[in-house]
Amino acid sequence: MASAQRVELRLVVEPPDASGSPVPTAGGLEVAVVLLDRGLPFVDGLEVLARLRRRGWTTPVLVLSAYAAPPDRVAGLDAGAEDYLTKPFDVDELLARPSALQTPAP
């Protein structure tokens, strides 16, 4: 059973870029970890990740995806994600991963 934790999720989108796709931003918020689904309606989440990295974002990114084959997971990590979690996933595991991404290695 998932432990009781307050999790605040926000989706902030800028006006479309030159390609006509919306561009996600933090909207001036301080973001500790980005949870990014690959299955977005108009663009692959890995393209969004590439845009964020080109803008200089260094915030850790956890990709969530139904694409579970090893080449898909490797593509996510090669694209700049710090972690990749496949669907379906356990809620406790999902809640634990952002904490792990923010904790410096010993």
C-alpha cells in the first residue's frame, strides 16, 4: 500500500514553438524532479526531454513509459533521463524514485 505523502504535480506549457508543438516549462517554479511520460499527445516525451536539455535544464528527469523493451529504456537514458520506469508500475516504487534522484550518492 502506498504511504501517505503529499505529491504536488503541475503541468505548465508555453505557447507552441516553431514546430507547432507546446513546450513544457517550469513556469518559474523551482522543480526538484521532472516526471515525464513518453506518451504525450502531440510529441514524444523524449523530444520534450531534448528540448529541456537544450534550454540548459539540469533537473533530474524520470521517464514513465509503456515502451518497456531494453532499446526503449536505453533510448530514454541516452536522451538524458536519469531514470526510466515502465508501466504498469508500483505506486510505492514511483513515489520512492524521485527521492532517490534527489539524494546524493555516498
